[in-house]
Amino acid sequence: MTKAGEIRDFLFAAAPRELAMDFDNVGLLVGSPDTDVTKALFSLDITTPVIDEAAAVGAQLIVSHHPVIWDAMKSVTGENVQSAKVVKLIKCGLAAICMHTNLDIAEGGVNDVLMERLGGTTAGILESTGEDCGCGRTGELKAEMPFRDFLSVCKNALNADGLRFHDAGLPVKKLAVMGGAGGDCVELAKSLGCDTYVTADVKYDQFLTAAELGINLIDADHFCTENVIVPKLAAMVSESFPDVKVCISKVHGQTAKFYK
């Protein structure tokens, strides 16, 4: 029978631990590596409803992108949100594996899948974090398209409730992407010759920078720009561990909504 530790090691082979940034916390964060796994639930985040869902479907493991344990924990009493989730996981007999910045940086990870989902072909790295690796990607669409048409492509491809954007008046051809919070790379995307940059959690001053530089900028939501990796992770585990039934969370989705 497949063990949680085997799935962790398999995922680290695809997205090595050493790629993770210094501040990060990745790997098997809750539970024993010897936990028998016959069913695994995949979700971008481990929220309380996701834990309830995993227990309800009979899973023994949750695989997520964002770490369920982030800040240092000096006690596990259930008296704050993070601690309460850890207590609930343990009570439900659920292990938790989290792959975060290592999965952002890895070849074939979040950013390559995001580029592909938007119709682009990866050509390079946006922000280098070491030799031949880094966060974000640059690439090109097969054919140039008007920015307004690309907005529609982006919204539909990422199943986003809405988009925040700056229209620099440029058609879209050379694209930069960074799943999650990447607003601080607007100038870098422009310096690399990109006409359009898709990321999330963009601040006001970063939109002003885009306007000054003359680059299209799209904030497509943190969840939407990273959730693209969840189906791929589930498929990878399903293919490599045929005795493990996989499912993708149905209760977790885009948290920030737009009033229309």
C-alpha cells in the first residue's frame, strides 16, 4: 500500500525541496510518512472546509500548494486559525503534503502550466533565483491578439470571477507570467521586452508603474493564477500510484469576488 512518505518523495522528485525559497515550509507538514494512503484530496489551500471535505470523502491525505503551517508554532492548542487546522487534521487522521515555491520554480510547475493555460509557449525565466531556475516565465503567444481579446482568454482560461488590469494600448504577443503575488516584477517584465504581464495581488503603485512604463498588466487573482497546477498534481499522483484514488476539492475556490 502506498505511504504518504512515498507520495512526498515523488513530488519532491518533480519539484525538489532545495528549490524552495528560504522563508518557505514545504513537504509532509502533518502526519506520519508511514500513513497508508488509498485516497488523496488535492487543493490549492488547506482550509477548514477542505479538511471537512477530505474527511467526508474518506481521504487519508491532502496535497496542497500553500503550506498549512507557515509561521513558527510554539504550541498546537487550536486557539488560532493555523493551530486549529493542524488539530483538526490530526483528529481526522489526515496527513498534509504541501509543495509551494519549489513548485512555482520547478520546470513544469505552476508558472509553466499558467503560461500554457494562457495559450503561450515558455521561452525563459522572469526572475532568476539561481542557476537556470527562477520564478515566473516569459513566453509568446502563437499569434498576436488585441489586449481586450486576451482579457477574455485570460478570464475564461483561469475561471476568474473578474480581472483588474491596466491597458497600455498594446496588442499581446510577448507575455510574462507569475502565479500568485508578483506585482514587484512589473519593471522586470518590461525590461525583458514583454508587452503584457499576468500575475496577482498587484498593488496600486505597481499599476502606476505599469502605466508609466507602457506595459499591459493583469491581476488575475492569486487563487486563479495558481490553481492551474492542482489538476496536474492530481494526475501525476494518479498515474504513478494507481492504488491511490485522487480527487480535487469541490469546496475550495476563488475567495475574493467582484461586485458586478
